[in-house]
Amino acid sequence: MANNQKKIIESVTFEKALGDRYLAYALSTIMSRSLPDVRDGLKPVHRRLIYAMQQLRLSPNMPFKKCARVVGDVMGKFHPHGDAAIYGALVRLAQDFSLRYPLIEGQGNFGNIDGDNAAAMRYTESRLTNTALLMLEGLNENAVDFKDTYDEQDSEPLVLPARIPNILANGSTGIAVGMATNIPPHNLAELCLASIKLIDMPSSTVDDLLQIIPGPDFPTGGIIVEKMDSIKKAYETGNGSIRLRSRYEVMPIKGGSYKIIVTEIPYMVEKSKLIERIADLLLDKRLPLLGDVMDESSDDIRVVLEPKSKNIDPIVLMESLFKLTDLEVRFAMNLNVLNEHNVPKVMSLKEILESFLKHRQVVLTRRTQHRQDQIVTRLELLDGYLIAYLNIDEVIRIIREEDEPKPIMMNKFILSETQVEAILNMRLRALRKLQEIEIRTEHKNLSEELEKLNLLLSDDKLQWKNIKADLKSIQKIYSLESESGKRRTTFADAPQVEIAAFEEMIEKEDLTLVLSSKNWIRTIKGHDVKDLRYKDGDEARIVMNTNSTEKLVLVATNGKCFTLDIHKLPKVRGGQTGGAGEPLRMMIDLDPKDDVLACFSVDPKSEMKLLLANDTNRGFIVKATELFSSTKNGKQVFAVSDNEKIAFVQIVTGDHVATLGENRKILIFPIDQMPEQSRGRGQVLQKYKQGNLVDILTFNIEDGLTLKRHGNFYVEKNLIPWIGKRNTTGRLVPMGFPRDNKFPRR
């Protein structure tokens, strides 16, 4: 059958179509994948995992079930994503080094702190922990709203009742579109005490709460060495960073020496990569105080560090390692969550706890109303039963003699349809006297409970008293004195010790730096380098002697200067001439239209000066150390316009400057007439009616100026005709000057 319906084609600009689709993707990522809910601290995948495991009756006192079964249920019913992502989320909920209070108990290989992956889901088993049960309590009592699953075949909770502030207890991390979250774990006993304080004193400030919660409590322990002012600011604004370092002890050994035993490493640092990094630095001779590193860990962490000499202060050794390795890290705190309206917001510590307490009040109210409805329904039935007992003979007669007993009983005893149905469904054995007494007792107890529930719903203070009592019971379970509840992360001030500058700690080693014409860079041990090889089509550009303690300063044609630590440059191993190194553009952020004009090996203590000039005849002198840059983006030293570029970079070696223009005129002037500055455009060097600067050099006037006549070098000491002031025209070059119009260099 032909389709007579007309196809409607709507014209939409590509920009609008792309924008609408990207916005939908961004919102989905933010609200349904990456950011946790402030009320239960869970992302959808975690919430679905816990709910599905409850549906499978995987409580702590029940046998384990295969993780493949759990993942299959979650994927099939609630979470239409890949099984690998779901299993990865399950594994993290079971790792005691990832979560301060694991929500899943795992059996089998669930990975380790070395960064090894968990076994396949068909081999591992899981069930819920007691902490997870606290998250679920009240779920079947109308405590929270439910929504349809993606296929509308089932329903799932929008949020869990959560008796604990899980958002802070276990923390969360995630990257959405245009925003991210990174919440550290905290001590649950401290969170309960702080919540109680907030109930008693709603006007409490973040500073007041920090008297109870001094900072994060990471599952892997460690020591926080951040200043309290910085911690306070982070919790007030929701953004900040915290310095976390490893815990270690010094073990004396025979001969007066010692070993350092690292027993705890920072949160989310993989031990294997940490040791690999230390070993690489040791091999590159960037840890001159360290002799060796060994991993003697089993279930507990035990990383052994040996000093190069027993005379080295262990504190100085560790402080140097903290600066260079992940034995100390900065945890970037970002308290970005979804509020109760599903809107992203960066909250303070107080706002998060207030949101949790508000959620607890809503849960308490809904559970109370649910119980109230159950009691009212039950009392209605009990009232009907009591009427039936008081009129038992008449009830029996109506049932025996009447064809339609229900309406007759409803009219005669003023009963509801529900009550009559319950009476008609009663068993004969329930007609005994004892059953009547039980019903009257139940009726009395339920009536008293209903009265208390009505009072609870009408009294806000009573509700907070109830919530407070619940928090106290949880605080008692996870007491700071208990094994599971005691604080693992402690606080200390970083030792104030004088550590040599980083450059001074690097072992000095002679190196040869090689930069090719296609900007591949490498270093080779020693200065006696022969038969250098390059990639096909490439060749030598700069080959210079240097050492590992110096810095490489690169000057680009766009006026930017970049700095690289020479000891960090790729070092060719296994032969002096093997390997091409790495592309320079991977190390510096240089625009493709620009290029490196010159590079210099600079000692950080050097007094060396450079003369910079552009192709339009402006320049200045700058100290080489002023060109140092700490970022990949470099430092804009010479300001250039769109039509300009840096054309000349010279090491200042004399007391005079010689400039040469396109008009073949030379001007020589004292170097002290050149401006010395750290950045800018400099000043005009030589005056031209037409043309521009084509060459420049510095020299000592007493030594004369090396020139070339008819192909032969000679030194001209009578330079009076060309000497003048900066920004004058100069005089024509001598007879026989090279046609390439460049100062000759030997």
C-alpha cells in the first residue's frame, strides 16, 4: 500500500542542531552519570547497584552471589550501559582503599592498591555491607520517590533514604561536561557529631564544624600537612586543595645508618607507579640523597628507602622525596553536587550537612506518614472485628440466612465495605475469646502508637530530636574508639628544614644536547659524540655541550621564551648515537607558524645576558635568567606585532654593538646605549630611510671588528668612521665587504 502521507522536512542550521544535541548530552552527563546526589552521595549506577542487590536479597547475613549475576540484573533492569562500566563501579564500592566505608563486601580478587585490575565478574562474588543497609533503611516504607526504569517494565528509587551522610563519608569523584567533582572521604563519627551540632545550633559556621571535622579521613591514611586556614577556606567555598603525604618511620640499623619504612601512601596513588617513578628518578640521578628503593609490601604497605649515606638527615631525605614524587600529593577539593532539585551546585561543608539533614527530615516525615496510614487501615479492621465479636450471634445468623450478607451487615452495624470483607474472611477459630483479647490489646497499642505519630508529625522539634537520636546511634556504631571508626588520616605541620635548591640536588653530569632541523631533541651522555644519526630527511641543527644542572632556554620567532630542564630531556641510552629523542613541540606550546630561533644552555646562577632584536630594527638586552618560564606556554618576552618576528638573538660578549642594514650601512655604538629590560619592544637600533636590520653582533672595541675582504678575514681596528650614537644612520661598509651583506663569523 502506498504511503500517501507527506514527509515534512524542517530546515535547521548546523549550529543549532549541534548545540541542541550537545546540550542534551551535557545535561545527561551532569545529572545522570557524573555528579553525585547530595542526599545519598551516590551516582545513578551506584544507586542502581545497591538497589538491585537488595532486590536479590544480598544482605550481609546471606550467601554471596556472583558479580556477573548482579551486573546482569543492573544492566537488564535499570542501567542500559556496558557491563564493564557497571562492574567497574561495583568493584570500587567494594575496595577498602577506595571507599572509607565500603558499601559492598567482595569475595575474590577485587584489585589492589598497586593498580592491578579485579578478576573477571564471573569469578568474583559480592553482597551488601551493614553500611549499605543504613543507606536502604526505609526504602519499602515510602521514604523516597520512585520512577519508571528505562524500559518502563519496573521502577527504581530516585534517591536512597540514607541514614548516613554518605556524600562526605565516602566522597565522590567524576568529570562531567564543563564541570567536575572531587569530594574527599571523611570520618563518619565526626560527621554524625557535626550534624548533631548543626541540629542543636543551626547558626553554627564552617569554622565551628571544623572543630569537630578537622579535615578528610582517607581510607589509605596518610598525614595532612595543609595549613588550617587553607582547609577552612576550602570548606567554606567548596573549592581548594589539601597537601597529603605518606606516613613513614625511621628504622635504625647496625653501623649507625638507618632505613625509612613507608607504611601509608596518599589516597588514589598506585603503589607500583609510585615505586616505578622513584626508581626512574634514581636511575636518572635526580635523587642524589637516595641510595635504593625496595617494595616489601604484602597485605600492608611497606616501601623501604635507603639513604646514599648514613650522614644524610632522614627528614631532609624525605622532604626531597615529597617534592619530587607522589609520596606527597595535593588533593584538589571540589564539592560540586546535585542538590535536591537535581541542579549542580558547589556547596560548603555546612550546606552539604544541611542538605543531608533536610533529607533525613523528609524521610522521617514520609516514613511516619506511611506507618500512620498502615495503623489507620489496621485500626479500621480491628474496629470491625470488635463489632463482630460483640454481635457474634447476629453476624452468624446473617451469614447463614441471607443471600447477600455484605450490604445487610454494612447497614445494620454501620461498617465499611473493607470491614465487612475482613469479617466475612475470618476463620472460625478466630471466634474464640482469646482472639478477642488479642485484638483489643493490639487496638490499644496501635492507638497509642498513632497518637505518638500524630504528635511527631505536628512537632518539628520532636522530629529533630528523633533524627538526633538516630545520629547518636550511628555515631556509637562507628565510634572513634572502634577499629573501623577510628581516624586513619592525621594532621601535622611540615618540618621547616633547609633543603638545597632543586638544581643543587641534581647530580652534575656532562651531556651533549642535540636539536635537529625538524625539532627533535635529545641528550647524550658525555661530550665526545661522533656519528650522530637522525631520522630520514632530518639533520643536525644545534649540537652543544651542556650538563644536567643547567636549563635550556629557547627563543621563538614570536617573541616567546621557553625553558626546559636539561636533566628532564629524553636521554638516549644504549649507545651515544641511538634514538632520535622526542619532538620539541610536545614539550612546549609553540604555534605551528612559528619556529625556534635559538637556544642556550643557561646555568641558573649565570649572569649571562642576551641581545634580542626583531626584523624591524628594535631591540633590547635581557638577563638570560629573566627568560626562564615555568609553564609549557612559555613567557612573552619580546612584544611583536602581526607583521614582525624576532630575527636576532646574540650572547652579549663585548662593550659595543655593531648593526648592519639592508642599505649596507654599519653603525657601531656603545652597548650601554642599549636598554636593559625584562620584557617589551625595546628601542630603535639604527635609523634607515628604507630597508631594515639584516645583522647584529656584539664585540670588544679594543679587539677590533672582524671583517672580510675578497674572501679573506681581517680585523679592522680603525672603527671611528662607523662609531656613532644608537638610532643614527651609520656609514657604508668598507670596500670588498661580502655580497651576502652579513658580518663575517669565523
